[in-house]
Amino acid sequence: MRKLNHIAVVGVTGYTGFELARILVRHPGVETSTFYMRDTQGAKCLDELFPQLRGRGDAPLHTFSVDAITASSAGTAFLATPHDVSATLAPSLVAAGMRVVDLSGAFRFRSAETFTNWYKLAAPPANLLAEAAYGVPEIYADKIKDARIVANPGCYATSVILALRPLTDAGWIAADSGVVCDCKSGASGAGKELRRDLQFVEVDENFKAYNLFSHRHTPEILEHTGLSETQVIFSTHLLPISRGILSTIYVNLESQHTGEAIEALYRKFYAGRAMVRIWPAGSLPELQHVTHTNFCDIGFVLDKTGRRLVSVSCLDNLGKGAAGQAVQNFNHILGIEEHTALQ
């Protein structure tokens, strides 16, 4: 018999997968957990590969196979796998009666064409794309709790959507103006793939822009803010640090507002949502305030005309931008406090 709090985790060798394991092995709502990877290197337990997890309880490690996962008692599966792997694996798990929290981009779009155009991969089945819930709990909690597939958002997309959504829902952004989302991320956001441009000597004491007008998180931002592609400029940069995202977002407002009104709008929108912290008007968060946590901190400054707004959104790309948010989504599936096991 499947139980939601019996979990299977596929893929723990990447930065996100390890962060996910680190949270789940101490999660009070998880009754049993089994971890799967393609090559266990002979290890039987997760802490044999990751000594950091010693003393956190038994975490069995098995060689990955679809049959092994579907034959288990797990009711929930986390997929910290490449996009194409998730696209083919998730349907089998759902068919076996499991709930899936997918950390790849495979199920983030309702349109198969959008996924194919941006990821250059074959899309998952259309029926599963249509029913997948986009995993921003602060916006879609009601859909997440009953969804068979939860598509965990991209890290950059999370930081931008959380900063913009209160403004777009209120209709406060000037329709005839552009929105600039200028974002910077630590190197762990690029994953563990062996690439020359991610080697220490290339990243250290360096700072660069990349994937301008072609970053895969662009369609997520458009779809979940309601802004048009011609309206948004989304730029991404690589910082010489290990983790964290700082997004500086430049907005022209439709009409004049006060700092107090904007702060009140943000606070009302995120009332009762423990993982989003709104800073007082005129004060700005920094990366050191959010790294190694699941918080997204949002601050802003308004110019003297009351029409030009700069918002700053900070989060940990491995926490609220990935593994932490996946666990937050899982907590909604379990029907428990969304911040359980998170900080």
C-alpha cells in the first residue's frame, strides 16, 4: 500500500539532489525514504557517499530502475534528474499511483511546443503537462496539494515571479513600458557538469553575463506574471560565489504610488506565507540573508515621482530556488505546515 510519506528520491549526485537529501533525511513527516542513483559505487546507504549525512538516520541507497521504484511502497517520488529523464520517468511513476515532485523543467509548461522550443527535447505527454501544478506554493497551493505532478520552478523564475506577481495581479505595472529583470546567480546554479567555463580558475574573481534572450527560465516568468515577451528583458549573470540569487527588477508603474502602499501590497499578497519575507520600504535584502535557507526576501526602493520602482529579490538557488521549494511543495501534498523541515 502506498503512503505519501514513504518517499523515493531519484538523483542525488548533483548539488540540488544532495540539498534535497539533506533536507529529507531530517524531515519529521517522512516515514521511510529510499534514494536511487545510476551508479551507487557499491554504497548501500547514502552516508557512505556523503559523510555529511552521518547520524541523520538510515537512508538506503539503490541502483536506479523504474521497476524498483514502482514496486516500492513509496507514495511520493522526487525527481532530481535531467529534463529528458524526468519527461520519460514521471509518466511511469504516475501510472503506478505515485505523486511526483519534479525538479527539472519537463513539466513546467502546459504547452508541449513551449517546452520543445526552449529545451530542444521531446515533450512529455500532453495530458500530464495539462494537469501538472506549477510549484510556487505562495501562488498555487490549492493546485499543488492535489496534483499528481508538481513541476518545481526554475530558480531564477522563482525570484522574479515572487517579486512581480503582486504588482501584475494588482495591475500596477505600466502596460506600455518594459520590465528589466537583471539577475545574478552563484555557480552551483549551473550544476556539476564538467565544463571549462565553470572551473574554479574561470569563475573566481570573474563576473559575466550569459544566455541573454535565450535563458530557459524566460517562458516561466512570462507565463506566471502575464507579461509579454516583448515587455520583459531578462538577463542572467554568473557570480564568483557558490550559491544564491539576487534579482534586481526595474518597473515603471501605471500611476503614482507611495512606498507605504507598495509595501502594504506585498505584505497583503504574502500574508501567512512564512517563506517570503517583505522588507520595509526603502530597505534591501542581500544574499547573506538568505543563503542556506528557504526564504525569499523582497525589498524595494521607489523614486520621488512614485512611478519608478526597483525591487530586489534574494533567495538561495539550491533552497527556495530548488530543493527547499520542492520540500515546501511536498509539505502541501502531505497537508502539513509548508515550512516543515525548512528554515
